[in-house]
Amino acid sequence: MGLIILLVVGGVIGWLASVIMRTDGQQGIFLNVVVGIVGAVLAGFIVTPLIGGAPITSGVLSIQSVLVSLLGAIVLLGIVNLFRRGSVR
């Protein structure tokens, strides 16, 4: 069940991050899910221990874990845009 939650929430988080970063037209649903999941994993390992709480990858679904995952996806999209274009939009 945790994998299904991670895929669904990762897709939504990836889509929201791409809308915030204005890259939604450039990527499809698969890349949205990948960005959401990778951003959630990175933020879960880096940010969550600093602020406390449980990462979304552990199956815990809370506002804090969703916001941290969204932050991780936004940062990941910024890094991808930096390498792809040479500047962040």
C-alpha cells in the first residue's frame, strides 16, 4: 500500500512542482511522477531529519511530509532546469 501512496502522491507533487516551476508543458505524466518521487526521497533523507517528522517514503501521509516532498521536487526541477538550459526560470 505504501508504494501506491508514493506513486499517487509523487505524481501529484511532481505535477504541482512542474506547475510552480512553469515546466508543465515540457514533461508528461511519467516525468511528473519521477520528479515527485525522487524529490520526495531526496527531501526525506536531507530535510526531514533536520525538522523532525516522518518522510512520505515511510508511508506516513501528513501535511509536513507533503510540503517537504514538494520542496524537494521544486529544488530538483530547478537543478534539472539549470543543467538543461544554463539558467533557472
